[in-house]
Amino acid sequence: MQDEADPRRVDLIIGDLMNELAVISHMHDMDMMQAAYNTLDLRLREIAATLA
């Protein structure tokens, strides 16, 4: 069980989520991973532009 005083790192949570999406995508032969990656990439670019 995860200790609430020691929350998981965001990058690890996203990595786990991407892994689960890859399994679902493979099982259902869907292009969900590419869509998820494209969305994540777009949002990171928007954040970078805002901070620049």
C-alpha cells in the first residue's frame, strides 16, 4: 500500500498509465498509444511555450 505521506512521482504514474494503454491498445488493435503520445507531446509543448 502506498504511504500518503510519500506520494508517487508524476513521471512514474504517467509511465504506468502509458504501459497500461499499450496493453489495451495491443489487445484491441487500436492506435490509442499514438493518440495518447500526440496529446501528451502537444500539452508539453504548450506548457513550454507558456513558460518561455
